[in-house]
Amino acid sequence: MNIIEKIESYGIPTHSYVVAITHIKDSNELTAEEYRIRIHHLTGNGSDLDERTAKYTYLYCIQEAIRSPDTYNAAELYKVSVDKATTFIDNNPWVFAETEETTIKKKRKGGTKRDKTCALWAKHKDDGLTRKEWIAKLVEEVELTPAGASTYYAKLKKETFGC
């Protein structure tokens, strides 16, 4: 099986490298280990790459294999792809910068506000809490604003929230 056939076996279109990369980016992102496995499958190398380098090496492997299918053997494809990936990572640090919002989202644990609200509702809906008590509980435990808590409470009472 040649490299193009291997790429096609992942369900990636091979008629255009732009379409292929877009397809990969639009589909669910792979884990670092999955990137390394696919790189190894395509080139026989790549098991020692860190997460970021593995992702970009994989993308460059796909790009270069489709762009120039008869130019590289597997070892050359791997070398060119790693070189391009590390150059991209080194020359574009702002691409990997995290905003304060991203950092805050990563710190949030326990699911979404909707999940937390539904769990809280299931636990306390029969406790006879007043509207004011519910809003205070939603503000405190789900980290909603008072206005958001009021909206959530109204939807919970009307059974239109989706819990």
C-alpha cells in the first residue's frame, strides 16, 4: 500500500492537499498518540514526537504526500514534515498563545453550566426552595450571574431547560 492509499484509508480526500488538511481540521482532532501512530503508519517513524510536533508533522506528512506524491520516500517525507512542523512551531509562537479566557475554560471542571444545573435541579427540586433560594444556589454552585440564574430557574420551572 503506497502513502496515498494509506491516507485514503483514514477517509481523507487526496485530490487536493488543501481539501485534505481542511478535512482533517474540520473532523474531530486526534490525540497525540493517534497522530504518532498515523505518522508511523505512513513513514515508519514518529513515535518519539511531543504532542504539538506530532500534530503538525502529521499535517505536513499529509500535505507533502498529496502535493508531491512521487517526490519522497517514507523516510524523506518524515524528515521534511518534521522540519516544516518544527519551523512552523518555532516561527509562530502566537498561534499557540493562550488567552485568559482559554485558561479559565481549561480550569473549569465538572462539566458545562447546563450539566451542573441539571444535576443541581435533580438533587434539590423536591426540597421546597423558593425562587430566591434557587437563584442564590445557581449563582453560587453553577457560577451563573443573577440574571442568568433567573433565566435558568424560569426554564427549569417551565420544564423547557432540557433536564
